Amino acid sequence: SKSKSGSSSAVAGVPGIGKTTMVQKIVNDWATGKIFQQFQFVFSFKFRDLNIIKDKVNLRVLILDQYTYFKNILGEVWKNPEGLLFIFDGLDEFKGGIDFADSQRETETQHMCPDPERRCEVSDIVYSLIQHKLLPGCSV
């Protein structure tokens, strides 16, 4: 049976060990049909690029900024979150900071971003994706 819960994984390592190269390989192998064929779409973001965003933004804008050709189909894409894989590279470079050990964050509604059209801080969008509050069923 197909899992509706999605999954979240993290890769850690010292600088220069090949984490970014691994991300590029995952995206390339997915695009060429070698792995992760359960995903219809893979969205890859670098925290270095996300640092530039100072204002509240929504997931639609984040995606369309990098993947402009999704403009007319994004509404359809949201309907099948199980087919989505989000990859975020370079968490250590992220200025927004995400404290995954902050148990209060779970209950603070100002940090929740359950809707891809809702404008939120970038850190709250990423956190909500990882916690499966935003697009439940997607993988990160």
C-alpha cells in the first residue's frame, strides 16, 4: 500500500564531503528514471538562494521563482503531494535558522504554514514541509 505520510530525511557531514554533489546525483538519477520513480516532481532548493528572500512568501512563489514552467499546473500538482519530493541543500548556510528541537514551535500558530498559497517566513515553509503540516504526504 502507498504511504500517505511521506518521509523526511537529513544528510549531515563535514564541508566538502559531497552532500551537494549527492543532491545533484539524486536529481539527475530521478530525471533519468533510475531512482525514485514514485515521485512525479522533484523540487530542489539551495538555502544559499533562499537567504535572499527577506519578506514573507508562499510556496507557490518559491517554486515558480525557480521552476517558471509550472505556472499553469501548480494547482494540479498540489493535489497529489505523495508524488512530490522537496530537497533543501545547505541547511548550515541558512540565515533563517530552524530549530528542530524547539517543541514550542509545534504549538505556535504563527510558525505554522499549512497552505501552499499562504505567505509565511521561508523557515516556516521549510519546517511545515518537514513536519508534514504543509502538503502532507510529500517527502523532504
